[in-house]
Amino acid sequence: MLNNSKSYVRGPTYQASPDKNNAVLYARQSVNKTQSEMSYSIESQLDAMRMYAEGRNLNIIEEYSEVHSAVSLDRPIFNKVRERIKSDDVDYLIVDRLDRLTRGEIDDITTLLDEFQKYHVTLVTVRMNLNTETAEGRFSLMSMALLNNYQIGLIKDNQDGVRRSQLSQHKAISSQVTLGYYYDNDTGRYLIDSEDAKVVTAIFKLHVDKGVGGSKIRTEINDTFGTNYPLHIITTVLKNASKYAGHYHNDKYGDFENVYPKIISEDTYKKSKSIRAERTFPRTHEFWLLRRKIICPYCGRRLATHQVSHSKYYYCVNNGDHKDQGTINVKAEPISKLVLSSVMFALNSKNVQELLIEKIQSEQAEDGQIDQHKRQGKTRRVNTLMKKFEDGNISASEFQTKLKKVEEDTEAMTKTKPSLKDKVEMFNQDATLRRIIVNKMIDRVEVINKNSDKYLTGIYLHNSENNLIKAKIKID
């Protein structure tokens, strides 16, 4: 009998047989059991599979079961099944029905069929009388998956139509709400919570009339209403100003009016939106020339990066620990310009040029290793293709077409790469490349604080203890 655990592995029942008739059983039951699932127990599935195996003289070497959703193939016990079929002693994987393995998504079916074919394992479904041992069985399985995908698409289209209809009738499509509303089960609509609406109104009044930001709004709201709202609740309210003005946008379904009843006026909404636009600076993933290059003069830690509005800084995360000695915050733009110009000037030196060439040569060596790995991958593709052709899994015309594609890819991969001379020339002409290479050449940058001013005192390259600057330079 089964215990109350969510999954189990039983076996091996017998020793593996050398006669290529060894079978593994897999049973699954959903977490949220419907009435049909309740009557379709794991034990009944296993009984049906055992009878099938016995009737065909198959040798059961292991039994697996679990209580888990089939939304994904990534399931604890099923992962063990997939690992087990990679061994040489498994010839059949038996399930009661296909939906015990997967809901029938075409990608999942394709993945499993590829695995079964690779490890010479035949999939058998007892109630559906399907197996992948024959071409007809594989075709039937794929046809069922395609039909299932089509049906799922129809269901999703119908669901989308229903939700659009609900929104056009000012009805909710989810019971989750933002502050100021509640979901009414009887009408299926969002309604205003009068007490919370007072809080929402006060938040926008502080934001629009007084120009107060999130943290100060939070403090005033909690003091006024005796609440303990965290900051993210306040910012969420401000971000959802359009909802509070009666405008609802859904990326999938479009724009609708009065899905959420109005709590604030259109004028308040527009003013709040304008204030947020002025104060919000879009963060970009720009290149930081001196990321983890500048050394803190107090603790020796490499400075981190920080962006405030339009300004970018390098700062020490330990500033609080050595604030008695001093803190270090350096504007990114002026120090980056100083360092870049200093390195470019130093490139007139033969020693620094040699370091640059050495760095580019190192880059080329890394590129060569990557290319070799990719070429080996192409060789494996050719060998796999030949094996499929020899086994009769692809036709002669398919083999010819695919082989030509592999050869074209290989030829493209082995084209001549830029020479060292070309790369140095590219370095001199391309500002972006120059910044990247300089970043890789630099080992560390040293700075100091003196009388409230900051000075650049050292620039050191990898494999060199020579300071590129001869005297300290004030950072504007």
C-alpha cells in the first residue's frame, strides 16, 4: 500500500534481464485532484501497467510514482526516471496514459521522443495502446500532440475573448486589487473601499499639492492614519495613478475605462504623472570604465558604482565603517576622463604599447579557444548526422541538405580573423573598443581625499608596478 508521501520509488522488483525486455513503470497523480483523478489512483495505474508487462513477458526492474502537476517535465521523480533510462538496462518506459508524462505540449513530446530514441527506450501507454517502437506509433504520438496544441490554442483564444468581454463591461479579471479597492464576488467588479480610498486620496494630495516624495509621504500617512504602510505600498499607489483615475491598461487585452472606479480626478492624475516623469531617470546599462578599479584610500576595498538621477559615482560600501577617518565618493565622469586620457598618453611609451599588444594577443588566444570549441561542435554535428543516415532515420536528400548546412557553418567559423596589426588599428580608431581595452589593461586606480578635494594619485596596469602619472591630479 502507498503511504502519505508525495512520491516514491519501488524496486528493483527483479534483476535486469539481458533479453532487452526490461521495463520501468511511472505513475502520476495531480496535486489538485478532480473527481476523475480521485478514482484514477496511483495504485490503479500501477496495477494496469503490471498486468500489461506480465501479459507481454516484460521484466519490471523499477516502479516510480509521484503526486505532482504535469505543467512541466521538471518533476522530482520523473527526473529520476529520465536519468534511469540513460542506463543500458532499460528497454521500455510504461505509463498508463500519455497525460501521466505530459499535458501533451508539442515541445515536451519532442523532447521526450528524442531522449527515448537516443537511449533506445520504447515508450508504451497502456490505455491508449501506443508505443514508440514503430514509425506508426511515433507518428500517432506526434499527431496527438499537434491536435492537443491546437485545442489548447482554441481554449486560450476563448479565454481571451471572455476576459476582453468582462473588461468592456467594467468587470474584473482577477480578484487581486490595489489599495483603495476590494473585489465584490456578487458583481465580479472592483468597488471602492471608503476607508482605504481616504488614504489613497491623501497620498496623491501630498504628492501633487506639496511635491512630497515616497519616503516623506509614507511617514505622514502613517502618522495621520495610525497605519504602518511600508514604502513599496506608497510607491505602488503612485505608479498606479491611471487606475485611480479610471483608466485601465493591460498589455494583452488593451485599454479600458472604469474597470476601476475613479478615486482621483483626471487633473490630479496628470499632475502626478508629470511629477513622476520629471523625477524618474531611466537607468541604463552604460559602460563603467573604472568598475572595481578604484581603490578606497581608507580600507583598500575596490569602489562600487552608484547612480543618482543623472549623476554616476564610485563609492566605498564601507564608508560607514571608516567615516571617522573619511568617506570616499568620486564622480564617475571626471575621473574616467582623467584616467582614459592618461592611459592614451602613456600609449606613446614603448612599454605600454607592448602591454597593449600583449593584452590583444591574450584576447586572440581566448578567441582561438572558443573557435576550436565551436569547430569541435560542428564535427559532432556531422557525426550525428551520418549516424542518423546510417540508421535510416533521415532520407538521402535530407542528409545531403543538412550536411551542406553544416559545411557552410563550418566554413563561416574558420574564416580568417583580424590580424594583430588590424586589431591595434581598430583600437586606435574605435572609441568604444578603446574604452573596453583600457578597462581590461588597468589593474587599479588610486585616489586620496585632501582638504575636501579629491586627487588621482596612481594608475597601474596589469603586470606592471609603474605608475602612469608622475604627480597627483585634482579631480574636478
